[in-house]
Amino acid sequence: MAGRKCACPPATVIDAVILFKDRVITTSDNGEKQIAVAKNNVWNDISLYLNSAMSGIAIHTFVFKGRHGIKEKLGFVKNIVTSPVLSKKNVQYESENSIDSTTDDEEYPTKKFVFTLSPEEWKQIQPQEHIYRIKDKNRPFLNSRLYYILSQNSWTPLLAEHFWVHTQLQCCISFRRAKVYPNGSNYIVVVGRCVSCESKFKGIVIDKPSGNARVLMHCTYIGNFAEDHTKYTKKRRLIGPAKQKALMSIIEDRISCETFREREATRLIKIGDPEPAIIPSGNSLRLLKSRQISAYRRHENTLTCLSLMKKENDFNDVIHDIGYDPFFVQYHSSEQINIYRSYCCTTKCPKLVIDATGSLVKSFKKNNSDKTKSLLLYEALVYDAQKKQNFTVSNMISEAHSNIEISNWLLKWLRCDVPQPKHTVCDQSLALLSAIVQCFTQYSSLHDYLTVCAELLKEGIAVDSRWIPKCFVRVDVAHFVKLASKWIPLKNITRLAKEMVLRTVSLLIKSKSLVEMRLLLLSLFVLFINETNGTDKETGEETPCEQYKNILTEATSTGFVDIQKQFDDIIAVSETEDEARINIEKEYERQNEGLDTFENPFQAWANDIFNESKNYVREGTGINPFYCPELIPIIIKATKLIPLWFAVMVPIFGYGEEFSSSAAVESSFKKLKTVTMRHINLPTTLEIFLENHIQSLKGSSLLRSAHNISSISHVRNTLSTISEMSENNNKISTDEVTELNTVHRDNWSDRSDDSADSSKLLADDEIMNKKDCQIMKCTISPSTTENNVLSEECSARESWDRKNKQRKSKSYLIPNPHLKYLDINNTRSLKSLPILKNGSRFKELKSSSLIMVSYCDSKRYAEKVDIQNNQFLNFITNVVKYGIKSSTYSERANLIINYMDVNTQSLDYDVTLAVCDTTAGHVIKKMLDDFPTAIETKTCSNEKCIRTKNIQNNITFLTYQVNSSKLFEGLQTYLDNRSVSENSKCIENCNSVISTNLSDMHLFIDILFWEEDDLNMSNQQSTEAAKIVQIRLCDIPQILCNVNRTFELRGVISFIPGKSKLRNSVGHYKSYVKRGASNNWEIFDDLKKKPIPIKSTTKVNCEFLFYTI
């Protein structure tokens, strides 16, 4: 098959170029001859000379590439470089049947190799029919022509990779053509050229391949390919499968461009090889990624793109307001509004959590080419405590973070005719707090809100009056505790002292009265300003610092309630009530303090407590580890926001928790970043983020609304309402805002029940509050200071600079009973209960963890243990008080040898191996035989029967047999029946009475689980044949009663059996312990470094239950 005839013969072109030789050849600055550049007019003149048969650019390319030896005819000398490896005499030239070689080609080295294409690769590039349209006046009846061509954009990347595999050359092959001859001597002929060294490539498939056979392509490569390519490094253009592979990895798999290059290098390159031309450069990959992302955008301008989105049906009723300078976009769906209304119908006090986060949306250029500032995502979220679910009600993305923009967003949301929240939680952001107060309360500033709270606490305003804020504003407790833990002066005290300070701060957070807060603050200040403690050198009595240290230790261990009376007694003798009131009222007569100067009634109240603490400075015999006067101004500064931090306003409002948390919105942000946007590299463009976020919000809202059948009838009304709202003006006037707030306040102003509850809560502290309430004398009148405060609030900005960190499992809000047994002065004292290692080998001492925790958590049980003379119990108390020392493991070994059946073996170097195989039940019998769970007494009525009179039997643990996990509910009944006296016959056949008395310390209960049929025959079977019951920790009875004693659940001994699943098989023991009166559980496992908190819903293997008084 002949090709198309050339428009102009090469000889004619050469003659024309030689005619213009003087203009074609130019001289450079260094005197070298060179071809004229492509923009020179000589090429157009040559084209006109040839009657435009060739364009000027084509002629320049013809000359520049040296086609048909034109450079030599123009006088240029061709440099011949011979490869040092392939000498000319060893070169095997191609035959005329395989490649058309010229005389010049014979001067260069040659490589011959064969490509082996797999059947899958051949199917990817095999020839396909292609019809070309022909418009030739000389052949009017021929309108088309059929050609066979290889698959476009698929065959060149494949052959280029095969070329690298066979040659390891850095050449960048540009394949010029691939002709298919179905009836020719060669089936396929491929021609290419290296763009750097101009070496020639030719590949031939001789015969047409059959079905699934492999295809062989005989290749010849001729040229100066051995020269260094570093000066002319070229890369192949990404097309076809290579391009799709790169896009799949970079965009869908979220692999970085450099990582993709590294993976390709691992696949293709060996040590010593140059970088192949088929591995794309990093810039080309980044450009490819950018173009691919831009291809899916609605418009290259972000603002225009956002406007187009708002007109689409999917986003028309979701995106409600867009601002240009400063930029913001506010969005919420009709489903979210409907769900919030349904939620407000089921709860009396709607609660809203508001927070902001960053690192989600990239900044972009506006129309004036100015880039936006950092974009933050604001989210208003509701946590439904009844259903244990949270849902988002509104969002805003904004570059401005002042209270004006935030309040505008919240007011626009209120315009959708939604009930106003009565409880809000956020972090300590002055912009957020001020915006919340302006939108959800009747006050115009945060300063006014704090002032009114002070008046309410001092009872200057009636609790049921109209002055009570319509919304209870709180700050996230985790934020405050985190700030407290970062106080710099805390680094100057010991670890245990720092923990006690933070736990005291946590008690302040949960305090609901000024009395408790005053006592705790006074205790802290006394500890901070005294350098010494112990015994007073003058009187020989305990110093006030020592007394307050003991009280705070007890308070942080068990809570505040147990020592309330001791606090009251100490404060009562400190100063008279009249003196305190006079000093405080003088301190708070000034009204020029605001938030900017860190002065307000609450701060002045704290300053008065500090002045009072100076009266308790004494010189003692010991060194006070709490001495840190630098902490006092920091704590006083923190008291300015007492109504926001602490629970002191809960009795006033009549609702709310001891401490509020924004964990729900933090969880929502985490889900957004790690789940919803998992397939997207963050930060991303605004368009992509909105598409994915809005779709996620709609889906979650629909799933939640599917469970609320009653809300279906309100959906259509909501849709119409929001549609009408979106058509109104985007600006809100002052009159509209005032009217809107008034309407919602009237709807939620019914507080008759709440007020009654609040009065009842305040009744207990009424007398003591009268002493402290006078200190916060303040008015609500405009002043210069107030104007300064308002100016500070208006200029406040929300900032987000937090990083994701792993949360710690412990909480300072939960008492730590272990603190009261530790030496605060000792910096090496452990803050948590220790774990004995190698417990899997010495599993017989696993019960020590249960008794150790019970000793800390139960004061009555600790008193009982302290008066007993038992080696095992003494061993446990020493571990609690002094921790694990080098002698602890020796003492444990002595316990095992003295009480258990041990097989000893002598080893080398005077080492003795003690082997002890036993079960937990056997350990309880051996170690606690002196302290049984019950004592069974058998008394004979016959006085002559001496042998059977008053026989006692110690029962170290009770056995409770069940055939269903639900039968744990009958544990109390079983305990009552076990204590009932029974009639029996003695050995002499006399009437006798068996009575059982339970222990006054603890109860060990062995749980045997039988199948339905095995329960009736349980007396005939060994207890080791019983299965281990599995039960949730929360389903175990927490309290057991017997006569006048109450036993509380302390923990569970759990056994993980081996493959035999028997109770006496080799396995591993764990202890699940319940801490204090709360339902907080921890697992003590010697395979772990420390106790690990677990949920009460965890299902565990239950072998023994442990109760104490």
C-alpha cells in the first residue's frame, strides 16, 4: 500500500534553501555558524519561492533537523561520535528486508532486541478499523478510505516501557508512525526517534498474531544512543493508560506526586540505572493534577462558581447568604430545620453547641485578585441527650471572625422560624461568647450578662424576674481544664501537687454555690502563700497550711460532700461575717473595671479571699510542696468568667449540668475530616468542600428524620417557609432583630416550674450565701467602662490554632482516691495504682488488684483492713502506700511459697525455680482463710451430743449457679436465702440448726453457669465443668444488702481460658474494677503498663464477683 505523495520533493526544497543560503546561515556572537531562528523572515520567503507548497515553519524544521543531508550541503560538518563499547567492526547492520538504512546510519552503533507482548497487552493496542473521509475532485466516486491503526494513546506508552525494560537507555522515544499492512510482508511497522540524540527506532511485527498468542516485535535501534543525555533530558508526555494511572493514584488514591514518582522508580529502576524518560517529572504531575481538578469546576472564579451552585436545585434551598467583602457563606437545609423543631418539641431546654475549626477550605482569590484570609468553618450543633445523638443545624464559612459576622449568621438562622435555644456551649472565644449573648439573650453585651449574673448570685434581683437571661451561656469544661493544666507556675511544683491543684479546680467547676467556691479558693490560697507546713513551731499544733492540705487531699480523693462540715467549721472561726462583708463591699464599690482590665465583681471577690488567706500564714516544721504564689494572680484572673466556667448559675437557671462539654461538635469535626472528607486532600477548594459537606448533612438529616414519623407532616411547611425566607433581603435591620428576639423570648418565657426548682436548690445554702453574696455589688447602668468593654467585644476575633492530639484517658473531674495514701513531697510517688508484672505466671495474686482498689475507694473497708494482721492484706496496703519496689516481688514470692503448694527446682548459679499451678478460687481459700465470706455454724439441740455442738465452717466464697445471664437479678434473693437458718440432723441423729453469718468486710461470689439441662444435675458434676458466663458490667447488681450492712460491687475476676475452655485450663486472669460510686470501670491487666478505662457496657467473662462494705 503506497503512501500519500509529498507536496514538494525534497530535492526541490534543498535547492530553494541553498538559493537563500546567505540568509539561512547566521553567525553567533562567538563566531560560530548556526541556522536562523524560526521567526526569521527568510523561511517565509523560501515558502513564497516554492509557491507555498510548504510553510515557513515546516521548512525551518526540515533544515534544523538536517533532513536528507541538507546541513552538510549547507557547509555544516557533522560530528561522528563512536561508542566506546560498540566498535564499528562489531556492529551488525540490519538487512534490507527489515529496515531501510541510509549511508549515514551505518556510521552509528546498533541495538537489536525483541519485544514480547502478552495477550492482555496486545488486546490493549491491537489494530482497529478507521475510516478517513476523502474530498478529492479528481475522484468524486471515492468518498472514504479504510485504514487499520493501533489504538490511539495506548500503544506508545506501552512500547516506551518495553523499550526501557530491554535497553535501560535514557532516550526519550517519540514514535512518529505505526503502519498496519494486513496483506503486506510485514504486518506492523513502527518508526520512532529519540528527541535528544536523534537515534532511530524501528519495530516490526512480521505476521498477524492468532487468538491469545503472544506477539513478538523485532526492534532495531540505530544512533548515537551511548552519549550522555543529561544535558538534553526529555520526558515522555503522559497520555492514555499512563495518564489514567497517574490520575488514579494522585487524585483518587490521594498519593502525592513525589510518592508516585518514587513508586514508579521502585518498579522500573535498578541500582546504577539512569532515570528513564517514562517516569514523569514532579512538575508535570502537579500540572496534570491541577488541570484535572479544574476540569470539574463550574467556573475558574470561586465566587462565580458559588453563585452558579446557589442556582442549582440541589443547593438552592441550602445556601442562604453569600458575602463578598468580607467573604462568608451561610448554609443549612430544610431537613435540618425540621429536625431541630422536632427536637425542641421533645425537650424543655434546647441546647446548642457552637464552635469553629480550620484546615478545611483553601483561601482563594477574589475578583480584585486579593486573596481571602484564613477560612474557618463555624458549626451550630445539637446533642440530644435522650437519644444519644447529635445533629448539625447550621454552618458558616467565613474569613471574618468577629462577633458581628457570627451574630449575623445566628440571627439569619433564627429567621427560619426556629425556637431559640435556652442553653449554649462554646469555647472561650470572646467573639463567640459576645455573639451568643447578643442573639440568644435580652442583653447587648457579655459584660451586661456577667453583671446580671453577679446581681442574681447576690440576690439583688429576684430569681423569677425578667432580668434572668433567656439563654444559659456556658464554656466547654475541657477547654478550661486544658488551660489550667498549661499554667506555667505549675511546672515549679511536684507532679502530685499539680494533680491536686487541678482536681481542686475541677471541684470549683462542679460547685453550685458560692460557699463551696469560697472555701476551695481559700484553701488553695493558703497553700500557695505558705512556705512551710506541718506543726507550728510556736504552739506545737498543726499549721493552717497542714489542715487545709489534709482537707483538700480528702476532697480530691472522695469529693466535696464528705468534708463539707469541716470546711464550714474552719471558715466560721476565721473571721466574723460583718467584717468580711464590710471589706468586700468597699472593694466592689468601683464600677470602672471591665473585661479588658480583668476587673469585675467576681475578680474583686477572689481578691478579698486572697487577702483573707494572708491571715493564715504560719511557720511550720515541714516544707510545703504547694508553695507557689505565682499561681494566685492567674486563678484570680480566671474568676472573671465564673458564670461561664462554673456550675454556680445552675440553681439560678434551674437547668444545666455540673459541667458543660463541646465534645459533640469536636466529634462532628473529627468525622468531617476523617470520614466525610477522607477521599479528599484537605484543605480543598470551597466548591468541592461544599458539595461533599452539604451532601453529608442532607443524608444524615434524612436518616435521622426517618425515625421521626410525626415530623413528616411538617416537611412541606418547612420547605415553603425557607424558600420564602431565602427570597427576602439578605440584610437584617435593627428593628427586625429586636422584634425577632422579642417574639422568641415570649415563646420561651414560661419558667414557673424552673423557678420553683431553683428556689428549692438555693434554700439549703441561703444562710451561707448571704455572707458572700454582698461582695458582688454591681449595677446595670451605662458608663465609660462599659463602652470600653463593648468596644473590646466588637473588636474580638475568633482564632483557631489547635492541633489534633490524642485525648488522655484520665480526667481531673473524677476524684482519685489514691491521692490520700501518697506522700505529696515525694516526687517519685505514682499518681495511679501500680500493676504487678508477670501476673500471667503468678495469676494467683490477681485478686490483689481488686482489694487494692477497694482499699482506696472505700474508707470503711480500708479501716477494716488496717486493723487486721494478715500477711496478704499487709502486702496490698504497702503496695498502695509505697508503690512497687525491688523488694515487692520478693515479698510476693514469699507469699506464694508460704501459702500455696509450690514445686521447687534448683537451677544453676544458686537460682531456685518455684512452679505453682492453681486457680483464683484456690488462692482465695489460701490467702483469705482468716477472712471468709461467710461463717456457717451448726448447733445441736441435744445437750448430750457433745461431738456436734457449735461446729463452725469457714466459707471463703459463695457459689451462685445460674443458667441464664438474666438470673443475675436474683442474686439478692439468693443472698437472703443463704442467710436463713436451716434444720438438719447431726451424726447422732439429733435435731440441729445451721445458721450462716455473712462477713462484715467483703463478699466473694463464684459464678457457675450451666446449660438448661445441666442445672438440675449440677450437684453431681464438678464445678470445673461449668462454663464461664459472659455478662455486661452494667448488668451486674451494684448493691447487695444483708441485715444492717450494705455491700457495693467493687470488681470482677475474669478468666480467659485456653483452647479447652475449662475453668482449670491454663489461661490469663484480668481484673475489672469499678471506681468509686460512679459507674466508671477500669481493667487491670499485667500485660498493660497501667489501668485502662473501659465502658460499662463491655461484655466480660465473669468468674468471681467481689463486694465490700
